[in-house]
Amino acid sequence: MNVKASIAIELFGPADSEGRKLIYFRVAWRNKFSRYSSGSKIRLTKEQLANPRLKVTAIAMEEIEPALAAAKHIIDDLGMNFSFLVFKQRYRESCFGRQQNDDATLQTAAKVYFENRAISQKTREVYTVAVNWMTRYAGRILLTDITAETLSGYVKFMKREHRKEDLERRKKNKEAVSVGKEMSENSVRINLRSIRAIYNYGVKKFGLHLPNPFHELEGQSTSSIPRQKAALSAEELERIILYNPRDQKEEFSKDFFLLTIAISGANIGDILSLRNGDIHGEEIWFIRRKARRGGLITKIPFTAWAKEIFLKYGRLDPNAPQREILPTLWGAKSEKQINSRIHDFDARINDGLKGVAEGLGMEPFTTIIARHSFAVFSVSNGFTVEQVQHFMGHSSPNTTKAYLRSIDTDVIRRSASALDNFRTAAMEKKNGKAGV
């Protein structure tokens, strides 16, 4: 049947809290159809779209009119030679500019971002990982092709491929496993936020007018992708301290979760990198892994609580100052090998913490929550945000240096002492108790 393609206005994508959706064009041709963004950020309900006399509807229709006219012109021009691919290319060029066709890919945006923004090497590496995952999923992708559906597929792809790669690696190491581990929710969030930062920069840099696909993702912002708790309350922390693990897996995870808190919120990478030579009497002196180049020495108390866990899983040997206290990194020669071991160790802890959370009837929590909890505990015990940022290790080395110039290291000892006393009091309360 000799009919040209048709176009209609429709609402599409996840609805917001008021049931409103974004405006799209639905182009149909020979029993097939495809949707294209109108470029408008205005959201409407079905009722609003059906009533052109409403002010909000009139404004929306006026805003999308140029794009609609362009789309109709392209359809008329193509006639019986219509093709979705050609329509998409001409529609994008007409509405969003030629540069979008040639240059405005996520990968180009990332390159320009790295060239023009003052970011740390660590941030650059994190963003590069996220872009590489997107390249594996969708190739060199145009910014206009990044939709909520694209992002949803990106998340599923990362989890699926990570599971496959983890299984292959474990089999290569002759581990008796049949299923690999998915990418953690925290890593997924980091990758999405990295893509969002580059996308937003690219949209602005290339002068594009696009709806925000990150706000469309599952009808919410990316920050609402299943989150864990931000920090534990004092009551929850006490329950973890008193918890009797049901097996060695839970015991191991509980111990290292508490160790992170015991040594001032240090992350797992810093803990595994600690050497015997970093122990100076009753203090631990070290440079955070993320600030190795030009980083300043962080001094934290070596409490009895921390010492107890180190002795349980590692080897405190003053005669081997260059050896790590914990054996996980022994023999690791390359940075890649070190990072891989740290990642696996952290994943092992978090896997066991699922059982601990289940046994306690609590929401899931991971090692990063221990770090946050230390900060919250310290602030709630009278320490300033600036002091906490210092002894946790600020993300910017320059900012950390500024804090170090004005902060008395005695505040670190007092915070660690407060936590040690809290733990001691909790253990004393356990006398006569069994179980949780």
C-alpha cells in the first residue's frame, strides 16, 4: 500500500510523581514505528495533552512546533523512499545541529572534558572506566541517543558482563564456582554518575537542547538507584558489635567492617596497604592510596580494637617494616594486580555483610557505610566537618593540605578514643547476653 510515513505526538517514558511524561514523536511506517524526542523538557499528563486550551499544553505545543514541522517536512520529502535510519539522521541534523552528527558523541565529550576540566588522575580513571563500559555496550554513541532506555540497558549490560567475566576469572584461578558476581550497586552508581557528568558537559559544550535521560531513568534521578543506608546509627553500630556471626564468612566480614571504623574510617585499600613500618608506637602513619603522589602523612591512633583484628588476620612484625601487615597484597607486583586483589577482598567482605545484615534484620550495608558511619559518629561527638574530612582523607590533596595546616592531630586521637570507649561499653553490656 503506497502510503507515506505518519507522525503523531505522544507521551513516553517514566512518569514523574504527578503522572506527567515527556513529549515524543511517534513515527510509523509499514507496520513499524520508532519514537523520537521532541527536545522539550515540559512534561504533561494524558489529560493535559488532550486539552489544547490549557496554558501548559499550549506552551508545550508551541515549544515543539519547530521540531514537529521539521519532522513532517522530512517525511514528506522522503515519501515512499522513507527509511527510519535516514529520517533519524536528517531529523537530528535539522533539530540539534550538524555538529551532533559529526562530533557530539559521548566519547568526544569525554575527550573535551578531560582536556578542559581540572580533574584529578583518579577521577579521570573512574570516568574512563564508565565510558569504556558504554563503548562496549553501544559503541561510539551520540549524545542524542542516550535515553533512559539506553541507560537502563547499560546498567543491565554491566551487571551481566561483570558476572560473566568474574566467573571466567574465578574458573581460571581454579575456584569451584558456577556463578560469577554481578557488578556492585555502588560501582553501577559511580559509572552512571560519571556518564552523567560527561553527558551534561557535552550537552552544554555542543549547545544541544535535550531532555535529561538521567531524570527519566526509572522515573527518578540516578542517585535513587537502589541505595544503601548513608550511615549507621549508634544503636545499629552497637548491634553489629554485639552480633554473634553464624559462620566464618560473617565473622570475617564483621571484623573488617569494624576495623574500618576502628582506624578512623580508612578504606579497604588503605587497610590492606598498611605495612609494619607504618606502626609508630601507638599510632599508624601512612599516606592514603588515592593521594600517594604528593600526599601528606595521615596519623591515626593504633587502638587496642584495631590491633586485636590485625593480630587475628595478619602479622605484626617490626623486623619486616616493608611487609604489609595483612597477607592479601603479598607478592602482588603490578598496580593492576594490587587493585584487583583489593577489589576482590572488598567484595568478599561485602558478600559476608549481606548475611550479617540479614541476621540482624537490618537494611544491607557495605564497607563504605563503615567509613560514613565513622564520620557521622565523630561529628555527633563534637568534631567539626573540617576535622572529619581531614582524618578521613579528603578527595583533593590540596584541600587536605589546607586542613592539615590548621588542625591539631589530637582531635583524631579523641575521636578514635570515643569509638574505642563505645565499643568497650557495648562489649561490657554483652556480658550475660547471647546472640543478637
